[in-house]
Amino acid sequence: MQAHSLFVNGPLLRTRSRLPMLRGKPFVLRRVLLFVLLAWMPLLVLASLYGNEGKPLLRDLGTFTRYVIAGPLLLAGETVCLAVLGEIAQRMLDLLSTHDARARFAQVTQSIQRLLSRPLAEVAVVAAAFVLSAGAHQAVDFAKLPSWYLAAADAHALSPAGWWHALVSMPLLLMLMLAWLWRLIVWTRFLWLMARLDLALVSVHPDRAAGLGFVGNSLLGFAPVAAALGCIVAGSVANKVIYGGASLAAQQDAAIAVALLSVALFTAPLLVCSARLIRLARREAARYDSLATAFGQQFEREWFNPGQPVTGRSLLDRPDFSAAADLYALAERVRTLRAVPVRWTHIVLLVAVTLLPFLPVALAVVSFDAVIGALLSLLH
């Protein structure tokens, strides 16, 4: 098993690979189209056939974003994310300098593959999706359900479209989300196992993460999933703001909450590297402090010895000052070693991707004049 293809497995991926209609290229597009055909189109057809002509469903922005935007993002994001995680796993090999460490890396990859290929995980994802869907429909207040969801003759019974949503559409979306959650757990375990190998870390590495800075690229891989989460919440907010009369400001907590959830979910796996990085920073800081002290004492003895006046000596030809500056810069870099191997730019990008689906909602309720006025105020 090559490291770059380590994560190309897992719940639902094996099932989709067995279906003839999903084989071949472009397989991503085929899966997206099949999801939309199963999760969205039947809702539209059934809602049209049973009394409401599909109009309330077409006005339901929450349902539209879940099954036409968020679900496809979760499917298409696999191509991006699995490639990024595989590249990170491949680059981990560069940090293994001994034969024993590489042998243990092979054991780690085998362990991860066993986790991803377990049929029990696939069964658990499917079962949990149906259980959660059933629980959500049992707990929901029928008075708060949209009209297309309810039977025309009985406001306490589901319409055919409502039944399809409960038995097919919602479970399918939940399966995708749970499969991503399982993949996130396996990714965390991979990092946890790698952090215990004999990694050739460099405390003064320019990435300020001892050479593990590339692990933070995983946030870029999970960006499509973050965008899907933002779409799900933004669709619900759009219904409340556009049709329910709620103010946009009153819904900002939902946007903040999903952004924080996104950062927490996809940054949390990197915390398993923190203990290793903290120990390295403490040990190397002590070593560089001792070296800097010894160098500084020798430097001052040479330049400020009473028997050797500074005047008359060639200052420009001596490398002492350059060496001192370089050493103290390295010592300072050790002190600024990050405990979590992620850059702020990655976090900002993840937040931006999560909040991007809220932009159309804001533009839909904010007048054009107000937008122009705000832009002009920034120029003054």
C-alpha cells in the first residue's frame, strides 16, 4: 500500500465502487448526479404530484442547499481531501530516517487500512443514519414542518414527499456526514500513531513546527466538508430570514457557531502532535540557551577584554557579529515553536470557506444602496 493512497477507502466508498453505474470516469460526477437523483428529484416529483405543485418545496432553501449543494460537496470533497491526506502521509516518510522507524510506519499504514476496510464501520454508518433520521422525525413538531412535508388531508401525517425525505433523503445525507466523521477519527489515529514514531524533527525548521508544518495542510483538504456544513446551516438561516421575517443580525450566532465547529473539528486531530512538539521545544530551548550563554560569554571575553581594546581593530572583517545574530535568531525560533502544526492562514481560509454560503443570504436581504454605501464608507 502506497502512502499517498492510504486513505482511499472507508465507509460507503467500497459500496459505491461495487455499483456498475458508479465505476469508470468521471466517477465523482456520477456519484453527485446519483445523489441528487435519489435525494432531491423524488422530493420535487412527489411534491408536485400530491397537491402543492412543488412550489413550497422549491421555496424551501434549507432542503435545496442540503441535497443539491451540501451533499454533492461532501461527495466531491473526497477527491480533494483524500489526495491531501495521502500526500501528507507520503511526506511523513521523509521524517523517518531509520530502518526501524520505516518498518513501524508500515505497521501504522496496515492498521489504518484495517480500520478503513472494516465492514462493521460501513454497517454502523448506515444503521446510525437511519436511527438518527427516525429520531429526528419522532422529535420534530409537525406544526413547524413545511407544507410539502405533510399530507394534504391530515396535518399530523407525512406526505409521500415527507416519507421519501425521512426514509431516503435524510439518511443518505447523514451517511455521508457520518462517513466523514469516521474518516476524521481514523485521520486522528494516524497522526497519534505517527507522533509516537522516531521522527527526525528539527526544532529550528522555518515552518516553526519542527518540520511538521505540512500536516496543517489537512485543513485545506477538509475545506469542502466545511463548506458543506456552512451550506446546511446557511440554508436554514435563509428560510428564517427571507421567508420568516427574522433579522440577519439575529442569526449571526448560527454563522459563528458553525465556523467555530468547523475549526474545532478539523484542527482537533492536529492536537495529538502537541505533546511531542512541546517536549521538543522545552528540550531544545534548554540546549540552545546553554549554547547561547557559552557563545555570549566567549564573545564578550574576546571583544570586551580590558587587555584588548576594541579601537583600531578591523570590525568589518570579523564574522563574530554575524554568527551571534544567527545563533540568537535560531534560539528565538525554538522559543516560538508552535504547539499545533497549523498556520493562521489555514484557519482563516477554513473560516472563510465555512461562512461563504452565508454571503448570498446577506446579499438577498441587504439593499444594493446599503452595500454601495458600506463600500464607499471604507474608502473614506
